[in-house]
Amino acid sequence: MKFRPLIAAIILAFFIPRPMSSDAASWFMDVPDNYVYRDSIWYMTATNVVSGYEDGTFLPETEINKVEALKIILNASGKYDSEAYSSQDTSADFTDLDKNAWYMEYIEKALSEGIISGNPDGTFTPENSVNRAEVLKMLFIASEVELSSDSDSNEEWYSQYIDYAADNSIIWPDES
């Protein structure tokens, strides 16, 4: 199994709380010193995986959308290089993209790497909240994780990603 350490750190940052240091000052105005994921946010900021928002906030309790998740995954995987991006004619022909939006360079890179393919209706829905299956699919493809090809043709597209994540203790079944 090929799994980069930085990708593992992202998973840990989102799913496993880490102890807080009480003397550390908060650099985002909305991330208090005692916030359960503060150290994870700090690590991902220090490694340029995330950057927060221009107004000095991080919005740690807000769901992220598909392109925000895609940006994090591309940055963490080392597959994105802002210097190498050129805004030539886009090959992203999803019907719901703003070709001048900040996210186009990430969409282009993810398409070229085979990380995304869009929805069957020709859209990408970049501003929609990302769900667990979408994150896992992008994360595993970007990380070049080899999944089992033993899939049942009647299964949903996301089954192999959820199964792999559950089998490898990346996610746990919901306790309801």
C-alpha cells in the first residue's frame, strides 16, 4: 500500500483530536487556544496545506466544499505547484464552473491527474459541501492508493472507497 505521511496527517487532523498546549497563542481569531483541533490546524497551516480566509478566520466548525477539499488534498499530496499553473484554455468543461474562479487551477490539476471526473450530468458542483465518499475518493486517488478491483457491478461508485477506509481503520462506522 502506498500512502504518503502527509495524507495520513490530514486524516488524523480531521478525525483524531490532539492535546492542546495552553500557552500557544491563536493565530486565527476564531480558533481559540483550547480548541480541540488547534494543533492540527497549526500543522496544516505551517506546512502550507491550508491557509484560512483573508479576513483572518479559519471557520473550523464550517463544512468545506468540494473545491476547498480538493485544494487541501492537492496541497498535501504535493501534486499542486502554483508556479507551474498557467491559465490557458481550460479543459474543464463542467457546465457549472466559473472559468475565472480561484479554484480553476485546482480543478485543472485534479482533472489532469485523474483525481476528479465530475458528476454524470456534466457538472462538478464546486460550491456544494463535500461528503465523506467524495473526500475519500479524491484522497485515495491523489495518494495513489491501490484499491481492490473485486467490486460488484451493482455496488455504488463510492463503495470501494468507504470499504477501504473502514477496512484500514481510517473511518469508523457511525454509532447511532
